[in-house]
Amino acid sequence: MLTLQAIKENPEYIIERLAVKHFDGRAVITEILELDKERRSLQQRCDSDASQLKKLAASIAMHMKAGERDKAEAAKAEVANLKQATKGLQDLLEQTQEKMTTLLLNIPNTPCEAVPLGKTAEDNVVEKTGGVIPELPADALPHWELARKYNIIDWELGVKVTGAGFPFYIGKGARLQRALQQFFLDEAWKAGYIEVEPPFVVNEASGYGTGQLPDKEGQMYHVGLDDLYLIPTAEVPVTNIYRDVIIPQAELPKKNCAYSPCWRREAGSYGKDVRGLNRLHQFDKVEIVRIERPEDSYAALEEMKDHVQGLLEKLGLPWHILRLCGGDMSFTSAITFDFEVFSAAQKRWLEVSSVSNFESYQANRLKCRYRDADKKIHLCHTLNGSALALPRIVAALLENNQTPQGIVIPECLRPYTGFDIID
């Protein structure tokens, strides 16, 4: 969440930046500032009462020592009355702080200056393009038909066992999935990311820490009996490793990668653009996460973008990078770059990665901080990115590499698949 200090220092700037995300922040920022004044006044009164209680305790001891029992009893009665009054003030102080925190949790992150203005995906800016779009024959098949032709993905079986959006991967389809997972993890390891295997369910505190709650509870699968959430991305458990942690500056940056299945309800998604692997309720992804000093986070963001670009180039897929406009960004992000690959049979671009800098927004929620050389404590910056999400990568690989003989496997994956072609 935004820091109270940043809001107090320049509320008009905060309101202006929130407007880039089409969030009208004036009323809530004004309310937070008023609550902060009330909180400080209540805190001063509580502190004054605490000081008075300390003096009364000393006077009771003095009167008892002097044998002035009546005066001691009068002071004790005054202490009892003051404690009762102070309890009311402390309750009010706690309620005021809770109101402020609730308001802060529901304010999105402010986008950085480099974020383009705009309302929808149509306003995103193409920053970079690479690769060659293959020319396929007129009778080229989309991936869902290729999957049935070669018996590598079974959607009907998934519906039988679970429901729509939960496909089975079979034979060479399953091996391709595992090959991509391992390839992405190996490439992340080579780039200096330390692999972790996290839990695939998290508690509510973790959801609040990374900002999935209270923004995306409708999209997350909730295990009500245990009050746990199936993760929508490995970002959640991996970033929460550093919740309530003060990291020595010498240990920064922290670079982690993790494979996980991901679960998203995708409520309201329907139509031709969600056919096959285009949108699933369960899918596999490798995530990269970084914890950085603020002055290093934007250089780290560029490194992460280069890493994702390198993966797509090794897979031989045509790609472009979009800088998202304010209206198309997530609740928590300060800036986001989406990577899309071209699906030749569908003749459309498919998102396969988002790489984001959250600046101190998540770190403030998480209390993720670092101690500098002068022993001062500062908030970290957090970043993450998909490197990569599998479903649409598989869709593009199947479609773009189809030949009369079968689907050709990219050379970089062959050591992992153990075969060169799906036939």
C-alpha cells in the first residue's frame, strides 16, 4: 500500500498519479489525512495520560511511605478513573488506525511517470518487436484441433473429472509441459535466480501482503474450511518469504524463481478468445521475483525484461513487448510490461508474461525492509514476472510449428522432451 508519509508529503501528486489509473482518490486521500490528524491527537492524549499515570504511581508510593494513607487512597481512585478514560481513548485510537489501514489497503499503487495515459488495452504502447511471423497454409489448424489430432491434450476428459478450464495433458503433450517447466527453471537458474518450491496454497495474510486481497478475492479459489487460497501465481508465496523481514543491504538483491500450478476463476471470461489454452482455470507457470534497493529496481526491471525476451527468442516465437497504459495496469503495479507471442493459426497476439515493478507498494504491506550501511531501515522495492506462463506458449508452439509431418519441437527443448516432433 501507499505509505502515509508519501500521502502527507504530497497529496496532490498522489491524487494526480492515481488519476492515471482512472481512480478518483481525492475523497479517500482527504479522509486519510483527517484520520491521521485525529490519530495524532488521540496519541498525544494517550501519551499525556500515560505520563500522568506514572506521576500518580510515584505519588502513591510517596504517600504510602509518609504514612499518608488518605492521600494514597485518593491517588489510587484518581488512577482508576484515569485508566478507565485512557482505555476509551486507546480503543478510539485503535479504531481510527483500523479505518486508516482499511482505506490505504483499497487504494491502488500510483503508476510511475513512464506509464502511458489510456483506458484500455487498445491504448498500450508497443515498445519492441522481434522474431518472424511464420506463413502458414490456409488449412492450418488452431492448437485445439492440433491437440485432438495428435492426442496430446484432452479437454473433454478435464470437464469429466473437474470442469471446464482444467485440461488433461497426455503423452507427448505432458512431456512438452514438463520440458517447458524445466527449461524455464534452468534458464532462470543460469541467470542467477535461486529456485524455491513454495506451497501452492497461502493464508489470508499472504494474499494481503502482495495485494491479491482485497482486490482479487473474486478471482481466487478459496478453501473455506481452512481459510486458505489456491495461489493465482507463485509471486504470492515467494514474495511473502520476505514478509516481516529486515534484509542486510549486503544480501540484496534477492532473486528467486519458482514453478507452480496457478488457479484463477476467470469469472466472466467467455467467447472465441478463451478457446483451448487461451484461458484456463488451472495452468503452469515459472515466476521470477526480485527484492531490490529502490535505486536499483528499474535496472533490475530491464534485466528481467531481457531475460523473458531471451526465452522467447530461444523458443523461436515472434514476440512484442507492450508498455501498459494506466487503465490496463494491475491494482498493485507501478509499471508493467506485457510480452505477447503471435499465434499464426489464430492470427492474434497472446499474452504470455507480465513483468512489473511494484516499487515500495507491496513492501509496505509486507513490511519488507533492508538495513543500510548506516544501520538505517528502508522499504525495499519488489518486482516479479512470468518466465514464462505455459498455456499460450504451448498454443503458439503447436500452431506456428505445424508441418505436414507433425509439430516440430524447438531445438532448445529437445534435450528435455526426448523427441524432435509430435506426430
